[in-house]
Amino acid sequence: MVVGDSSGQGMVKTTRYGCNKTNFFPEESFKSWGNYGRALRNTKSRLTDRLFTRSSDESELHEMRARSQNEMTKSLNWFDIIWFGVGSVLGAGVFVLTGQAARDYAGPAVIISYLISGLSALLSVLCYTEFSVELPVAGGSFAYLRVELGDFIAFLAAGNILFEYIVTGASVARSWTSYFATLCNHKPEDFRIHAPFLAHGFNELDPIAVMLSIAICICACLSIKGSSKFNSFVTIVHIFVMIFILIAGLTKADTSNFRPLAPFGMDGVLRASAMLFFAYVGFDGVSTLGEEIKNPGRDIPIGLIGSMIIVITTYCLLGATLCLMQPYSQIDVDAPFTIAFEAVGMNWAKFVVAFGALKGMTTVVLSTIIAQARYFTHIARTHMAPPFLAVINEKTKTPVNATVIMTIANCIVAFFTSLDILANLLSISTLFLFSLVSIALIVRRYYVSGETTSSDQNKLIGFLTLIILSSIGLALVWVHSKNVVGYIVLVALWFIATLGLKLTVKEAKKPKLWGVPWMPWLPSASVAINVFIMGSIDGPSFIRFSVWTAGLLVYYVFVGLHASYDAATETREKFVAEQVEAATKC
């Protein structure tokens, strides 16, 4: 329970949680069936309240954090953040995606594709950085969206990103088994258990993926600083392995393989760029470490931007090396670097590639478990998830409950589900979230309740709508027609909307410590690029996204809405009571 004071901070009464109804649903609406029935009858008014009520910076920074009973330890600096950023992004994807992008779409111009997708990802990183500096809380993007777009949008985004984290953690853990098998000179199926009584795609049981997840869970629960030291060590070793691969590969370089540079034209380069964007996904999890960073105003910009520059440089160099070793048409799609080394007579190098991939995937699993636990912790602070998951362990100063629960979910998915099924579940939620964060940043800069005039508010809504619609239009033209006139008209519409926002709407809030430059151009471009890339995702992924989002809506309407409404109402009532008491004493 939290007792709020007039400053928004709370005095916390320590509560021991067990396995009973009260610990899962302590709110007034769930104390009896009669209460729940009354809550359901008030769904419309409560939904309206949650749709239009936004949180505040002070509430996220103080009141929400107080609900975890204990504070997380501020032990991380910019060095830790850089390597968390690199470790969360630089996984095994580069060893697979580079091959398909180079052979089927870009040729040697895959370097340009990596650069384009990297700069696109950097736009999202900049938006995250401003929010992370201003709101250094465990909720990351969930907290940012609560403040700017309200509870409902924040819940939908967070529910999707948690699902994505579970799928990512499970798929990387299963990939870890595959690369471990290669390192041991075995086939992946040698380390999996075939269960013929289960459906195809769910019958290759992977105990190694489960054991890896459990080991990393223990590490993440014990200490964030210990996890950071482990991550930094493994990631730095991983970088050295990458450097070794680069040097070894360049000894077999043939510059004639770079001709032609872009055999599929600019269209192929852009298609490859859309594919390779997903090699950069993962940095958003770093923003969930905000509460554990010593100096957010300094450490977060250095860490997030610095790590992205390292990753972009590494990816471009690896792409160049691969294309210098082999003609693009001979690159293997499934194991590009392994086959390339074999083709130039360096069979031993496949073990170095597997070793490097193992190290990269280990840090990705660690970063994923740490990030999803902190997301879940902050969601539970709002009571949209059972509040016992918000508790910070008194001894370790880490969210042990949330970490264990999310690891169990990872293990279940990783144990049963094959990689091809998992791969098809990825991507769309992340781009959806990135787009919302960019929109939220524009809202943050141009709208302050009670200060922004109604005229500026209407213009902001209108220009944002045009930015979003023109971005969707560009994606549709890209997918269906590739009409040059369509591109020109829609880009012009996006430009006019962004320019109109810049020239006619007064900027209502300036960042206190660090801000995105060239507002609103950079976040507007981020929205356009993220939506554009979403256009390259297959139809079934949108169906899965819609089904999962529908499931989230059902949970929200029947549980999350009422729990969060009760928690917010209790906080407001206590605040008013304390204000009255303070006035009486005066």
C-alpha cells in the first residue's frame, strides 16, 4: 500500500506477498462479486477517465516508484549503459540477416542498407534518450506514453512490447542451442528432444534454452551491477571476436566482388534496409534501467547514442567484409559468414563465428530478461498487472518477482516452440512502439495542459494526423504501386505538415537536461520511417498483432481498467485528504 503525501512521494507500508487473491487483486473492485459487478457497470465512465487522464512526471518519478516498497540501487554509469546497449543489440542477427540482404536485395550495397537502417534506428534512439533523461524510471516507454498519451495507449503498447520481449528471449535462447551445437560439431537436433505426440513446430523440446534462461535469470536477480559487469565483459570479448572476424575476412578480400555495387538498384537497397532495421532492435530495453543510473542526464545520452554508433559501425564493417570475401550471388542465406570462410579455405573460422554468436546471444538474453522485468515492474506499479510484481527485493534491490515470472514465460515458449514460428511473430510490435514514442515526444514538446491554447492544440492534432496519414500512405504506395507521383505527393504532405507544426505551433516545453535537436523534424521523420518499414511486414504478422492486441483489450476491459482506476482514485483521495489536513493545520 502507498500513502501519498503532498509532494507526490509515498510512505510505504511493507507487505508480504503470498499466493492468495488479495495479493493478485487487492483493489476495491475485486473484493467481492458485488463490487466487481458495479465496476463492470461503470466500465464506460472509467474507460473515459483512463483515456483522457494522463500521468505526470512527478507521479512516475516518485509516487509510482514508492509502490515498489524498496528503491533500486543507482550503480550504473555511462560505461555500463554503452555495453548494455551494444549487448542488447549486437546478437546473432547480423550473422543471418546480412546474407539474405546482400544476396537477394542489395548486393555489396548492403553497407549502404545497414547505414540507412542504422540512421533510422538512431532517430528512435534520440527520441528515447530525451524521455529517458527526463523520466529515468523502470517503465521506459510505458511511463513515457502514460505521461503524454494516457494509460490506455501505454497499456496497449506495453502489452505488445512484453509479448515481443518474450518471443525475442525465447528465439534467441533456441538460437543459442543451435550455435552451441555448431561449436560442438553437432547438429542442433542432437541437443533437442523430439516429442512426436506434440504438434509440428512445437515438438522439438529445447532443455538447453531453458537452462540458459534460468541461469541468466539468477544472475539478473542477484545484482544489476553484477549483471552489468558480466554483460560488459562478455560484450567487450564479443567485440574483439568481431574484430578478429573482420581482420581474418579482409585477408581474403577481393575488391572485384564489389562490382556491381548495387545490382538490384535503389529499390533493392531500400528493401534490404527495411529488413536490416531489425538487427538494431533491442536498445529500447536500455531505457528501463533509468532508476539504476547514477547520473541520467549525462550517462544516458552517452550510453545510448554511443552504443548505437558502435553497433552501426560494426554492422557496416561486417557487411563490407562479407561482400569482399565472396561475390554477392554466392553468399549463403542461412550461414553467410560460415560458408564464406569455408569458400576461402578457412574452415576453422566457423567455430570462431559460432563462438562470437554465442557470446552475442548470451548478452541479448540477459538484456531481454532485465528489460522485460523492469517493464513489468512499472506496469504492476500502476496496478494494470498484479501489484506484487512491482516489489523490489529488499536485499538484492532488483525486481525479483517480475524477473522470475517473465523468465518462466520465456522458458515455456523457448522449450516448445520452433525458431521458424518464433521468427514470424517478431517485429511489428517494436515498430508500433517506436512510432508511439516519437509521437509522444512531439506531444510533450508542443502541448502542456492548462498552458497550450485551444488553437495550438487543434493545430497540433491536425498536423500530427497529417504526419501519420502521410506516413501510412507512403507505406501503402511502397507495398502496392511504387508510383513516383504518389511518393512525391505524400512526401510533400509530410513535409508541409511538419513545417506547419514547426512554424505555427508554439513549443510549450523545453527539455531540462538533454533534448532532441531539430524539433519536430527528427521525431516526425522517425514516425514516417517506422511506419514505412511496417509496410514491408507480411500480412500474417498484422493478423497476429491484431489478435494479441484484441486479447490485451479483453484483459484491460475486465481487469486492468478497474484495477488501475481504483489505484488512481485511492491516490487522488489521499492527496485531497492530505491537502485538507494541511489547510486545517494552517
